[in-house]
Amino acid sequence: MPDIDIDDEEAVEEEVAPSGPELPFTAIDWTAHAGDADGMVGAEVIQTLVKRLPNAPGVYRMMNAAGDVLYVGKARSLKKRVTNYAQGRFHTNRIGKMVRETATMEFVVTRTEIEALLLEANLIKRLRPRFNVLMRDDKSFPYIMLTSDHSSPGIYKHRGARSRKGGDYFGPFASAQAVGRTINSLQRAFLLRSCTDSFFDNRTRPCLLFQIKRCAAPCTGEISREGYAELVSEAKDFLSGRSQKVKTEISGQMQQAAEELDFERAAVYRDRLAALSHVQSHQGINPQTIDEADVFAIHQEGGQTGIQVFFFRTGQNWGNRAYFPKADPSLEAAEVLGSFLAQFYDDKPSPRAILLSHTVEEQELLAEALSTRAGHKVAISVPQRGEKKDIVDQAVQNAREALGRRLAETSTQARLLEGFAQTFGLEKPPVRIEVYDNSHIMGTNAVGGMVVAGPEGFVKNQYRKFNIRSTDITPGDDFGMMREVMTRRFSRLLKEHGDEQPDPEGSEDAGAFPAWPDVILIDGGQGQMTAVRAMLAELGIEDRVVAIGVAKGQDREAGRERFFVKGKESFSLPIRDPVLYFVQRLRDEAHRFAIGSHRARRKKEMVKNPLDEIDGIGPARKRALLLAFGTAKAVSRAAVEDLRAVEGISDSIARLVYNHFHDNG
């Protein structure tokens, strides 16, 4: 019973190239910087460039000599704003350093200040400038989708761009777990299908979901089309906020069934009511005065910032999520929150109301900009009393607690990294540790996995998987697989970040997470390390990265691992050493990720249909052939005349399909 999961949750492929959404305006005039400013730096270059600027709204970018974007800002008047940087008075340490490093600037003139604000948020997210407030966790939110392109609509989790085929979307939900939990309960309440269309179209008898009362089985006619359409309508009503209406109707049907002594049908309605109550019990707060709103609360402590976001739709609480943006400790909470909001809604739909814990700068301008993008009025407010104020206060408490937990974890992580540096003879605690592992079954579907850890724990958006491509590697050759993974990883790193150098003033002000690792951990012993060091030497980076091998001890028992470091004899650590636990956790995470990637690849191979290999056979023709013959094997045995008789299959396509199977034997 394959379920559809339309999800692009983790960007773990080797090539990752995000791009920003299209902006709701086109009149953008790129103004090149003056050539006579070449060679200048700091306030001098700003004074030269400001002479050419118009007294018009726009966006400016400050860049260093290497071309790296230091800061992106917007202005009602480009000339006046940039002039302030050139004057050098009353600058904070942060702005002073930013000005001193500026070697050139680029400008975009926009028609309005609203366009400037939208463009600024878009550029900050895409360029991630070092001195801006940066939203770190930018994963898209999951939604519940009810399809509309099938006679028996299904219910699915959806993440990413919305389908062109249409459908009804409900969300956002704070997490994939919240969506999954809600869908499971909704299936018990409304008995909607969650299978793929091809699975649905090829059923001859109900699947297990019908047996466990989580699907009405419209695929085999166990329920009429009208009856199933009524279930879909009830699900839409519930997700649209009319939950009480739905519960009242189901309760009435249960009473009627009981009065007619149809206790089996009454029990079905009872179970559906219980499932709906289960959905709402997991939602926690369900406010009476908030129909559609996002709630943002910010808390600052220890030089760090935590922002808690609650999502309310159709009067229901659909979860909350904590964010920890990168922001200079000198920035006030209101400034951080305002910048965060603009980035947050850069690629997300805005609700009709946004409730804040602090009044942000240019609040009215931001509301107008979000209204322009959303196509409906968006109100931003800071509640002062009543239920809305209580919910904001609760969000503040959540932000405070989440930041407290993060500070405790960061402190522990810092001590572990210091211990790690002492144990392995490093000059300073590492900022980026990369851990590698391979996974395969007898050499098939081989995958290499890379996980990344830093001062704040695992950095999951930096994880990468490597499908082993080489045909020269003997199946099961772990040395060969590791060599391919490392060669591909560091060859690309040299190409894209070959000249990157560590920030001399430390990682705190280094901006984006570094691309180059300080340490690589290899799950293997002396043989693996010899192969890795040879590869690093070939690329000329042997002295740039510290490579450490971690070999399982006698009888593969945890706690008896041996470590291999260049210039030292192999050694073990005391069983209760915190650094040993830390390394074990790193290795186990790499192992988990590599196995998960391998299983995903193996599963994809297992469900691969032979028809997918034929050029010219798309989803429509594939479905037509499977409907006509039942299975791909039956298609392979069919004669050309039988293939030609299928609707949508021409003579040339029929011969193409026939030749594909018979030429391959």
C-alpha cells in the first residue's frame, strides 16, 4: 500500500542550488558602481559611489575586495542612507567594521519602498551576507493536500511548490510529524485514501487500510462515489474550521444508527468521532478569537536570539516551531524580529493577521509589503490585552525555554569540542567536523554519506549523500568507495572554495558556516586512512585538513575503538571519556544517515517499473498500458497488435515497446 508523500524536506543531494522566488514587480534598474572607485576601500569608496546615487528608494549591497557580499540593506532614499555610512559618526563596532571592509557597492533602484523591502529580504536569503540578521532554518512548511484531479480524491502530505493540477491545501503545519499525525487521525475519521493513483487504479480487492478501518476503499466500490464525495466534503469542512458542524453531523448519524439498532454502523461513527477528538486534543491551544494568524515571540539571552512561531488556521493550532537566527549581539530584539519577519515571508504565504511580542521598525511598511505579496490585507499588531495577549505571552515563554535549552546544549558542545581538540592535538577547537561512512549490500546500491557537526551540534542542511558511480570498483570494496566519495567531495570543494581562509578573528564573526572542514572522521582503520591520506595528498590538501580514523575495537565492542591520527601511534580512550561518547555519537549519526540513504535508493530500485526505461513512455501511456494488461510483465509479453489496441498507443509507440522487451531478451 504505497502512500504518496510529496516532500522535498531534506536537501541532501550532492548538488544544491536554491533560487529565490519571482518577485511581484519587474521595474528594476541595476545601477553599476563607478569605475573610478576601484582600489579604494572603506569610507573612501562609499564617498565616491554616493555621488552617483539618486534620491530614490532601492537596495544596496556592500562587498569586500574578494567580492563577498557583506551586507544588504534597503532605503527610502539610497543617497541619504549610503551617505550615513560615509560620515563615520556614531557607528557601532559592527557597522564600523563593515564599512572598513567595504571595497565596492552595487545598487538596485526600485519604484517604491515596498519593492525595496521585498527585494532586500529576497537577496538576504539568497546571498546570506555576513553582517545581516540571517534566518537559519529555512525549510519549507508541510501542508495537507486534498486532490481534485481524481474521481476519488486522496489526502497527502505536501511540501514545496503547489501542483498545477490543483487541489485544496491546508496549513502550514509546524512539522512533518504534526502533518503525519493529523493525516492518520483524519483517515480514521473520514476514511480517505492515501495511495497513489496507479495503485488505486490497479486494485481488484481492498487493501489492508480498509481492513483496519482507515480507508473506505473507493477503489473496489466498497463505497459509492456519492458516499465517498460526502466524506471528502466533511474532511474539507473540518480542515476549514467547521469542525463543530462536522462533529454534530456525525454524532447525529451515530444516534440515528443506534435508534435503528444498527450498532455496527453506530460503532463506525463513534470511532470517527473519537478520531476527530484525537486531532483536536493534540492541537493544545484552540483560541476562540483567532481564526487565522501567525504568532511571533522573541527572547534574547547570552548573546543569542530565539524566536518562537505559532501557526493558527481556521481557529485551530497547527503547531509551533523555534528559530535561532544569526544576529549581532548588539542588535535590539525589535530590529532582529523585523528583519526575521521579512525573510520568513519571502517565500511563504502570509496569514491575515500577524501577532508580535515586540513592535518592529517600519511595521506599517512591512504589513503593506506583505499585503502586496499576498493579495489580501495583512494586519501586524502587538496585542495588549485579552486572549491574543495571553497567546503571545505563551509564545514568549516557549521562546525563552527553547533558547535556554539551546544555550545549555551549545555550552556542552563547546566543552566537547575543546576536549576533542586536546585529545587529538589540534591547535583550537574545530568549527566544522565532517564524518563519512558507506552503506551497501554486497556492493549493490552503494551510497556514501557525509554528516556535519559544529559548535551548535549537527548541521543537517550540510549533510550530503554520494551515489557511488564508478564501474571500476569491485563490489564491496570499501576502500574504493571511500576514495571516490572523498575525491568527489574535495575536488568540488577546491573548485568552489579553494581560496577560502579561516577568519583570523575567530568563527563568531565568520558569518556563514565554513565550507572547509577542520577535521574529517573516517569510519575505518589504518587501511582506510592510508587511502584517504593518499587522496588528500594527490589534491594537495593533506596539510589543510586533519584526517582521523575511527576503527571498531575487539569484537566490534563500543568503547574499545582505536583512533588513527597522522604522526601518532593508534590509541584508545578511557571508556567513560566524554570525548569518546562524542565521537561515537558522530560516527553513529554518519552510520544512520548512510544506511537511510542506501535504503531509500534500494527502495527506489525495487519499485522501479520496466516501462520507466522506455523513452517516449510517460505517466499517461504507462497508466494506459498497465490498465490494459495489469502488469509490466504482461505488457512485455503482448504482441504489437495488442499494444496498438490500447488507447493512446500509436503504431510507432507499440513497436517501440515491443522492441524494447524483445531486444533485451
